[in-house]
Amino acid sequence: MSTTYASIPVGVFTKTLKDVFLNEAGKVTNYIDKLYDVTRTDLIQNTYQSFAGLGPANTWNGEETISYDTIQARYQTIITQIFYRKGVKFTWKMKKYEQYGLMRDMITSLARAMAQTKQIYAVSFFNKQLAGGESNTPWNATEGKFLFASNDPAGSGHPLANGSYYGNLITGALSVTTLQTAIATLFKTPDDQGNVMGIKPVRLWVAPDGYANAVEVVNKGVGLRSDTDKHTKNFFDEYGIEVTACEHLTDTDGWFLQGDYNKAICEISADLEQSQWVDHDDKSTVHDAIFALNVGALDWRGWVGSQGA
């Protein structure tokens, strides 16, 4: 004789479905931890203010009076929580007579839907910043540029405090040559005073369509342009670039490089919380899930991208 959920004590029934939820949610690939610095918050909104860095120090003869630098405000970033909620409802009859795991399947589906929504939303920030265009919003209202901005024509890139501009959006499909350009662009990224920061690449992001090519490019490197010369050094090796294919990236031939310095941030105030209760009017059981987060960036530095061919 098959066992129905009605024969299981309420506490066990609740824990069983909550465990099913957590187990399934954990199977969804987590891109957030790779893209963002993840922080927990108890506030619905947080405001961040960045400041321009200082230039090189001057020589001093031990007696003369120096002029002191003052703080120069740069970007203000506001991160406001966004809430997502979804639930399923089991009728009294379903709970009493169901013997084929339908409720378990529904909880599995709920967990996957919530976990995937969380990842899709977080990755969408980079989709929009790489695509640009009137339908998308720049990474920062103060600067008014997208996270990936070209400096062609000159003066259209990211403005620095010293009056110059810098671009971190390059052109071309992913190849050995364009990856070389991206690494150089990343390395030469300046702070607001024009000082080169020497940012190193750690991760190359592509859509699944571009994964095979990305792996080939990274493994081929600068030296292995010819299949007959197997001993030429691959200069990409020294960086240990991780190739990550993400199914939520929407540009099939676009790609971007992530540096060891970047200030992409994800604030989470509710991390896939679930609850369950009985509606005493009709004796149905409700299983509800919610999460709250938002993403953004405190600086554009640490990223170089291309929209592809």
C-alpha cells in the first residue's frame, strides 16, 4: 500500500518539502558569487559615495610647507532592494490522496524557478551594460555611461577626475588578438588621477555559444598561432584565466573580461526564504518562497568587454 502525505505528521511533512526545496535550489549554478562582491543587509536601501584617488607624492626638503589635497567626490550609487515571491497551493484532497510525488515535483519546480530567477536578474545587469542603448540604464546616474564604454571617438569614454577619458569597450569577436587587447586595456586601466592600476584578468565570460571558441583562444594563447610549433609559450597561462559560460548571457557572440579588482556588488536582504502554512478556510496547504536583493557597481573599473563581431 502506498503512503500518502496525509499519513505523515505535519512537522515531518513541512520539513520534508522544505528540504526538497533547499536541495533543488542548490543545484542551480551560482553565478552571483563569481560576478559580485556579495553582502548581507538589513536595510531596504544603501547609498555609497566614491572619491577620486590622489596623485603621486611630491618631493619635500624637510622644511617647506606642502599643499594638502581635498576630497573630490565622484560616484554616488544607490542600491535598493527588489523583492521576488512565488508560491504553490496544495488542496486538502491532494495532500490526503496524492501518492505519486506530485507535491514533491511542484516544490522542486518552485525551488528551481526561484533560484533561476535570482541568477537571471543578477546577470541581466551585465547584459544591459554590455548592450547599451536607449532601452537600458547606465551603471551610474552621476557618470551617465554604461559600465562598458568606448572611447572612440575620443572623449566618449569614462571621464576621469584629471580631465581625460578611458574606454573599456573594445571591438571584435573573441580571438587571440582581441583577448590580448582586452588584457592590455584592463591592465592599463587608470584611476581618476591617471595612474595605471595594473588590473589582472581572472575570468572570461561568454554565452554558451561561445564557450568552445573561448576555451580554444585561452589555450592557444599568443605563441601557439601555428599548429606545427607546440613548444611556443602560451602567455595567457600566467594569468590563469577561468572561462565561464553562462546561459543567462543574451549576446551570443559578446564577451567580457573580469579583473582581480572590481566593485560589482550584490546586496541580499532575504536569501530564498520559504514558509508553509494551512489555510483553515479550505484546509489547503500553501508553500511560499521569497528573496530580496539588488545588484550594481560602485566603479566601472575592472571590466573590459566587446559586443562581438
